[in-house]
Amino acid sequence: MEQTTGSRRRHASTTAAAVIALVLSTASMLAGGDAATNINVFPEQLQWRSSPSIPATIQLAKVYGDPALPGPFVFRARLAAGTRLLPHRHPDERWVTVLSGTYRSAVGATYDPDAITEYPTGSFYVTGPNLPHYSHAKTDALIQEQGIGPTGIEYVSAADDPRNAH
């Protein structure tokens, strides 16, 4: 029994170390480039826009970089309560932080409300590249996503893609 507890502690410690390393390497990568560069972004500077590739109840604002180009990017998404983003995938790994509200997400090619994990304000998770996943804003929510571009979105079912609506 003690060995199992010790093993769990080592696993938790290893997991915590991996998360810290990911955060530090991401911060280092985002800060990389010209060492003399200093970038500040304040909420009132964000330019919120809709995108034809996602539901109209979601607005996006670029924070850093350009998701369409090679290199790191950060964007924020505002989702109205009840918004669902049906199963889709991105070519890049995504690091997601819930800045406010309650956001739900799960991995899978079919929307299953019983499989969804609820992420309250302050939560963080990672979705792997090309991994089908879906989301639902339980309340109005603000999330921040980052990855390495170029990126895009491909829906598991073409019928779920707003760009195909007639």
C-alpha cells in the first residue's frame, strides 16, 4: 500500500513538473525572437470578430501572432451561454485556459454530453493535434487558446461546418 502511495506521489510530482515545464517553455517560446521586443496587450485593445468557420455566438480576438502563419499564436474566444462547437480538429496542439465562466469540452468524434468535462474559471487543459473534440459554454465564457501555426479547423462532419450552411 505504501509503495502505491509513493508511486502516486512520484506520478503527481512528475505530472506537476511536466506542466510547469510546458508553461515555462511556452512562455519562453512566446517571449523568444528579438530580446529587445516587449509586447503588452490590454483588454480594451482587443478587436473582437466573428469567423465564418465557427458559430456566430463565438467571437475571437488575436492576442499574439497570427494563427494562419507559422509560429506561436494566442487568441481569446468569447462564447455566449449555450454555445456548442461540434466535433472538430486542429492540426496543432492547443493549450486552453478558461479566463471566466464555465466551459465544457471533451475528446471524441461524436458530441456526447455525458462525456464532457466541466472547466470552471482558472482551469487549463491541452488538446493534442488532430484530436477530434467538441465544446459547450455552460455560461458566458472567455477562454484563451494558444498553439503553433499555421492552424485551422476541420469538422468531423462537413454538415456541422458553418461555412457549408446555405
